[in-house]
Amino acid sequence: MSSRSNADIPEARELDSVGKKREIVQRLWGLDLQSSSRVTRFNAYFNHFRHQAAQFDTSVESVLTTADILKNNPDWTRQYLRNELSAKMSQILYPGDVMVNNQHNNQISRPSQDTKDPQETIEATLITTVKVMLALNVNLDPQTVLLGPSDLEWRENQSLISLIKGTFPRHAYNDEPHTPILTSRLRARYLEDHANVRLEWTHHLPDHLKLDVGNQTKTLRIFDLASFLEMTYEVMKDDPWEMSLEDSLKRGCYTPMFLYETLQTILLLFPPQDRQWLDLKIAFNSRWYRWRGNDVRATAYYTTRAF
């Protein structure tokens, strides 16, 4: 899969527009960011969107169209979704006047100078959409090796609902006696300074709070796209707590309870009293610099006020 730098892609440059950013969150989740200051505060997410579009060479419009199809049909299998995309997105992906047939006998309009495989483009658009709408990294296609050690295998005969339920299984509450844990010892600062835990950022939501224990090292992964959590929770916060995953996916989101609890873990890791420590980490550590640590810092601050 080829990729281009952000500067080479018109859609990436288009993302510099406040209006386009508003359109993206409106069409993905139905969120209305009225003020430009709110758009600016969520720039971390839009940087993520821009990076994913550039990495997989996909257009903004194709991603948003795919998001509509996913939301309307969360129970469709990956294979059926691909077939539907082949039929409905030809004019978005290939606006030229040369017609080609894909393996499912669907005609796709394609410019004569374009040498990209239509199925490869559709596959890339599908996984890019899942990345930006649900923060899930999935394999490029069922026949390829996984892109990374944490990528999910989305099978041909598997629906999006099935994939997510298998990734985030629900467990019954266990009220058996247990040893209480001081919340102060679950702070990122304490874990790093006193428990010898290395903190590592991840864009892949299933990796959040995953602890890797080696012979001499311990690494805790933290989901750094906090603006994604905050925006989608804002969309879902007034819905019933027991709302099903199926109904939530029709809004392009996880359930309100899941989003709330995940946001709470950000506040647990980065409480207000550790704000100065986080500021210093961001200022002097390149791994915490730019929008990654800044996004967590901003969300921890604003979410604390909201809750």
C-alpha cells in the first residue's frame, strides 16, 4: 500500500479548513462543533484523521461515505461491505470514464492513468474509516499478514458488531471480597516513579491499559487520542446507560457507559494534582510532545470540570 505525505494530498490540505473539520465530526457522529475554538481544541483528532488519510491515500469524502454505510449496516460482514462499497463508491474513488470489472463483476469507473487496484483502494478506505470512526486498527485484508502486533483480524464472514464484541467482551461485576487498591497508586506518575512502569502511547483503543510484563521491563499502554473519547462521549452522554452496542454503532460510537468509563481512566491516570508533572513530561520528553500528551492534558482538564 503506497502512502503520500500530508502535503501531497489535496484532502489533507482541505482539512486545514474549520468548515471541513466541522463536517467530518458532523457526518461521523452527528456532533455539532459550533465555535472555532472547540474545533481548535480537538485538533489532535483532526491531525489523526489527516495522518490516516495520507497513510492509506484515501479521500475525506470516501471515508465519510463509508462511515454512513457502516453505521447503517453494522451487522453486515466484511465481504458484503466490500461488495457494497464497490457498487456505491465508484464515482467517489474513480471519477474517470474508463470502466473496469472487479472480481465481483461490479463495474468501477476509473481514470485510464490510474494504476491502483480498485479492490485495494476500497479495502484501504474501509480500514481507514474504522480507524478514524472507532479507533480500531484492523488487518488490511484477510489474506495479508497483520500490519502490527496489536492489529485485529477482521474476518471475511464477520460483522463489525461481532468484531467489537469479541474485542471488548463484557464481564459480570464481581462483588466478592477483594483487596482494595489505593487510586493514588494507579496514577501515571506513581506507576512510572515508583512501580518502574514505562508508559507508552497508542492510537489503538483495545490496547488501552494493556500491561506488557517482560523480564526486566513493564510497559503500560495508554490511549492518547483523548479528544476522540471526549467528542464521542458528548454525542452519547444523554442516551440510556444500557444502550446496546448495535444502537450505538448506528451513531458511529461505542456505548455511553463504555465511553464514560474509558474517560474516567484518563482522569485516574492523570488527575488534576499531577498537572504540573504532566506539563514537565510534555516539555522535556519527546515521546510526550506534540499533540499526544497535549491531548490527554487538555481532555483531563476539561473533562474534570465537566464531571
